[in-house]
Amino acid sequence: MKQERAMRVLVTGGAGFIGSHLVRSLVFSGFQVRVLDNLSRGSLDNIRGVLDSIEFVEGDVRDYGTVGDAVRGVDAVVHLAALTDVAESTVEPDLYFDVNVRGTYNVAKASRSVSVFVFASSSAVYGEPVKLPIPEDHPLQPKSPYAATKVAGEALVLSFSELYGYRPVVLRLFNVYGPRQSKSYTGVITEFIKRVSRGEPPVIYGWEADPGLCPRSRRC
Ligand SMILES: NC(=O)c1ccc[n+]([C@@H]2O[C@H](COP(=O)([O-])OP(=O)(O)OC[C@H]3O[C@@H](n4cnc5c(N)ncnc54)[C@H](O)[C@@H]3O)[C@@H](O)[C@H]2O)c1
């Protein structure tokens, strides 16, 4: 009887925070995993426990040749590699354009033979919400070069999916948190946890608190 072969997945940015969790999960679920990461912001320590079970390619998504080699033979791509610091993107917009837009262009274009392409976009594409909770069809109003690179990335992935026929999946991630998140990244959930663990209420902008809901009768 013919043996089903394991699905092969390329994870770009697989040595980063989200990537390292995904890579572990894929390995434990029986997928064959290849990681492409230039280790500029991630680390091999993040995937230490599964390094023997994956193929690790140290390389840059800005280099089309490297990306083409990394995509060869895979069935699906999860494209996470990116620079992710909104403030940094305002002082280094060229760098953000190169990595996040050119990099996504390279990965989306090189992936002509895959069946599924997952792209990590961001809630930053919505800018200041005009409607809460934010519906998926909320207008896109990027307020930073980082956010603009994600809008461009989404468009690139969707356009190459039309061309090649792969299934595009765009995830607009909000505040991901957990072990291995970048030390410099103080996302809102981290701030909430810090305040609540000091017995203080979380500060929620744009929301009128009901005093009855404040922990330990504090004002919030
Ligand atoms: N963490 C969040 O809350 C959040 C929210 C919204 C969107 N996202 C998106 O999810 C993805 C993963 O985010 P993360 O928090 O894990 O970030 P991260 O910085 O931990 O991981 C990004 C990885 O990409 C790699 N990388 C950077 N530039 C590269 C390049 N030129 N070539 C190859 N690899 C490169 C880094 O070395 C790192 O390992 C990113 O696309 C990010 O924009 C994250």
C-alpha cells in the first residue's frame, strides 16, 4: 500500500517568537518543516529542542535566489519573517520596505508550486479604528511604515495567489503574547498583566470603565 508522505511546510521567520511556537507544533503534528531565517531578530535557542527534526536554512528573504531554494519541494508556506517594530519603522522606513515588502514579494512570487500560502499581517493595517469591535472589512488606514508594509504584503500575496492558484490565508494578528516574546516588545497584554499583578487596573483607552468593575475598589 502506498504510504502518504508528510506535508512539507516552509516557515520563514521560524526562529522568532511566533515562528518557534509554530515550528514546534508542526513538528509534533508530523509535518516536515523547513525554516528560513536570517537570525537578525530570532535565535536558534528558540527552536533548540526541534533543530534535529527540521531543516534550518540561514538566509535572507531579501535574496530571491535563497528564497527560491528554500521554497523548492514544499507544499505550504507560512511567511512570518519580517521586521516588527512600529517605532523603528518610522526611523528606518527603507529597511522596513526592503525586508517586509521586497521580502514578501520574493516569498509570494517564488511560491508558485505550493498549495497554501499563509501570511502574517497585522492589526496595524486598521490604524485608529472607526468602529469597535473591528470588523474584518474595516477600512485599511495604515499609520506607520510598518503598517503600510503589511497592507502591501497582503496585496502581494493575494495577487500572486490569483496568478498561481495557491490558497492565500492572511492573518491580521493583534497582540500575540507568551513565552519567548521579544523583551523589547511591551504589547498591551504584557502591560495589562504587569498592572494587574501589582493590583492595579489595566488602562484601556477609548473605553469608559464601570467603577463597579474596578478591582479592589480602585478607581479606573
Ligand atoms: N507578535 C505580535 O504580536 C504580532 C502582531 C502582529 C503581526 N505579527 C507578525 O507576525 C510575524 C512574526 O512576528 P514575531 O512577533 O514572531 O516577530 P519576531 O521578530 O520574533 O520574528 C521574526 C523573525 O523573522 C526573522 N527575520 C527578520 N528579518 C528577516 C530577513 N530579512 N530574512 C529572514 N528572516 C528574517 C527574524 O530573525 C525573526 O526570527 C511578523 O510578520 C509580524 O509582523 C506579530
